[in-house]
Amino acid sequence: MNSKIKTIDDLYSEIDELVELLKDEGCVDSAVNLQKLVYETAWTTGSELLGELALHLDKMTAQYSASVRKRLEGCKYFCKHHRRIMGIY
């Protein structure tokens, strides 16, 4: 998968856009839960955040629009492969 997410800042921007899309499509609970996970939880490390975020995104299995699914998949891919994408070995 070739994701446009290349940095943590890109991921945060994509999450923000995903939250807004979810709200626009009436999936307010999903949007609020995602936003709280990313912005209102105290994480020990960035890797912990990415791991928990990947698990949360995997559990988001409702019938979302194609644009929401595409963003979800891009975020999941980055969370699972961030070390390779960012060149951290």
C-alpha cells in the first residue's frame, strides 16, 4: 500500500480529517472515540500510541463510506509500518 502518510505529523492530520469525515457521515460516536484516543490519552511513548491506535482502527468495522475506509486503511498501514516508512530501524 502506498500511503500519503509519511510522518507522525501527517498521521495527526489524517486522523483529524478522518474525525471530521466520520462526523459528517453521522458516525459521531466513532469520531469522538477516535479523537479521545489520540488527543486525550496520556501515552508513555509514541510507539504505544501507534500500537493502540492500530488496534482501535482494526476494531472500526462499521459500514463506512469509501473515503472513510481509505483513510482508515492508510492510518492503520502507517501505524503498523511506521518504522519502515520513516526509516527507523
